[in-house]
Amino acid sequence: MHAIQATAFGDPTVFALTELPDPTPGPGQISIDVTHAAVGLIDLFFRQGLYKDTPGMPQPPFTPGLEVTGTVRELGAGVTGFRTGEQVVAMANGGVGGYASVFVATAATTVSIDGSGIDPALAVSMVPNAAMAHAALTAVAHLREGERVLVHGALGGLASAFPGIAKQLGAARIVGTVLPGKLDAARNSRLPYDRVVDSTRLTEELGEEKFDVVIDPVGGQIRTQSLAFMPPGGRLIAAGNASGDWGHAVNDSQLWLGSVTIAGFNAGAFLPTHPGLVQPAQPALHAARTAIAAGLGQTAVETLPLSEAAHAHQRMQDRDVAGRLTLSPQA
Ligand SMILES: NC(=O)c1ccc[n+]([C@@H]2O[C@H](COP(=O)([O-])OP(=O)(O)OC[C@H]3O[C@@H](n4cnc5c(N)ncnc54)[C@H](OP(=O)(O)O)[C@@H]3O)[C@@H](O)[C@H]2O)c1
């Protein structure tokens, strides 16, 4: 198979397009002929070596990519409910392996999109993150019908999945925040935000408005600023540090004084310990597929050839993406 390998930790030039033996599925696994692999910020963090000292994290040489779509190539022992040639979306348990023409997934984190009418590039861009959004909003934020939701970095890969799922769960109002340079793209996007505001002018833009649930994959100062927009009982989900500010600390007195909660959500930690969300009935994945098929996740998607993985990473690093990038071995 063709695969992109990070040959060392470093800038995007560490990527090399290589030929590797085709992998075969073990028990409970499915191999997939990949048509599209999504590019996420976590792939950049792995490539840069941000987690290099954390046990179990990828070490060079490795193939990045944790979300793929394609067709089922082979079923491993014991796998039922899928057939060869069926179109599926899958998430990698270990967070790597997707930038390749063949990918081996766990059946439990694979969902069929056959007959759903969802474009494959949109499917890989939205369905896994929408499943994460469903898990975070139901099992962590406990979103109730009629509540108001604020989403930071509103066009980001993870963030852009939240408005559709929040709407599906009955949220009354969903506001997104982006940097000024992305306001037009966000306002013209087909994502179901009721309003998009400038993340550098939150006080002026939002005034006295309050949000029961805040989704924050950005972190840094915006995490602390968000507390001012939460009513007593409000819940903020810290879901990433896209800002790169890993040292930011929230003053915990603000939590009890404001009677608000900050909860963390990390799919890599939460899903394996809460397997009921993705198996056996896969409620989060099925809800995600339903929401995207219903048009609740129409983010902008651009597809580049697999061989342009380094260029894709450079653009993500330069924040030159207003939507999602996917890589295709067939492009
Ligand atoms: N909790 C989980 O399970 C989970 C799952 C997937 C990803 N994540 C994490 O969530 C974060 C976002 O990942 P993603 O794949 O959604 O990334 P992404 O597509 O690049 O989106 C990140 C968003 O954050 C904003 N941002 C603010 N400061 C930034 C900076 N210095 N560099 C880049 N973006 C910045 C950007 O919006 P503006 O330019 O408008 O500010 C951008 O749209 C990462 O920390 C990732 O590790 C967590």
C-alpha cells in the first residue's frame, strides 16, 4: 500500500510517501480501501513530537491519521454486520494509520455510510467528530433541550461538528466564535450556527448573553473569558488546546463563585472507558451519521492527493484552512 510516514519528529518535510506491505485485519477488525483520510490538528501535534515522551504515543516512523472513509476490503475473524465493498467511516483507536491506501480499523469504531447519501469527503470530515460531539454533549455536558451553546474556533474540525449535534439534541441557540479573518467564511458556511462572532471581541459582541454549555477546543485566555458568559449551572467542556497555550490555568475560585463547571473531554481517554457510547449499538456514531445525512454538518471540505500531506500540514500550521482538509490516495 501507499502510505505517508513521519520519518522523524519535526516540520512537515519529515513526511515521505512510502510503499508498505498491505495490512490484514485481526479478530474484530476490518481492513478498508481508503478513499479519504481527514487531517486534524492532533496529527500535527504527533508529527511535531509534542507527545513524544508520553508512553504509548506514536514514535517515528509512523503513519499519521485517525479518521478515514473508504470501502470494506476484508473482515477479520468474528466481525459481523459489515460486507466487502460497503462504504464506511472509521476512527483509529491508536490515533494513527489513516494517511494510507489501506487502513485497519476496529469494527466497533466503524460505521456504515452506505445509502446515507453523505459525500465520502464530508463523511470523514464530520462523522467521527460528530460522534465525539454527541458523546461530549450527552455524557459530559448533559445538554438539555432549550439550552444555549457557545462554540469556540467554530470552523475547526472538532468544533464544527458541535452545532449540528447540539441542534439535533434540541439546543435553542448556538453561537460560534472565530478570529476576525474567518468571520466571513463562518457566516457564509452552511453550519447551523445562529450567529458567529469575533473571538477577539467577546465582551462587545456578546454583551450580557449567557450560554449553558461552552465548547472550548482552543484554550488559553478564551477559556477564562468564557466563564463570564456562563449562568450558574453552566458547563464548559475543555476539549483541546488549539491555541498552543498549554500553561493556562483557570482560577478555581471563579468556578464556585460563579457556580459553573469546567469538565474535560478527550475521546482517546473517554471512549475506551465508556464503550457503550460506540458499541455495541454505537449510539454516538449513529446519531452522528443521522445528523450529517440531515445536512447538519455542511462544512467546507478540500481534498488533496495523499502525496501532498506535507503541504496540508503546512496549511493547517499557517491557519490557512476554513473548514477541513482531506487526503486521498486516489486523487
Ligand atoms: N477532545 C477530543 O476528543 C478531541 C478530538 C479532536 C481534536 N481535539 C483537540 O481539539 C483541538 C482542535 O483540533 P482540530 O483538529 O479541530 O483543529 P483545527 O481544525 O485546526 O481547528 C482548531 C481551531 O482552533 C482555533 N485556533 C485558535 N488558536 C489557534 C492556533 N494557535 N492554531 C491553530 N488553531 C487555533 C482556530 O480557529 P480560529 O482561527 O478562528 O481561532 C481553528 O479553527 C486540538 O487541541 C485537538 O488536539 C480534541
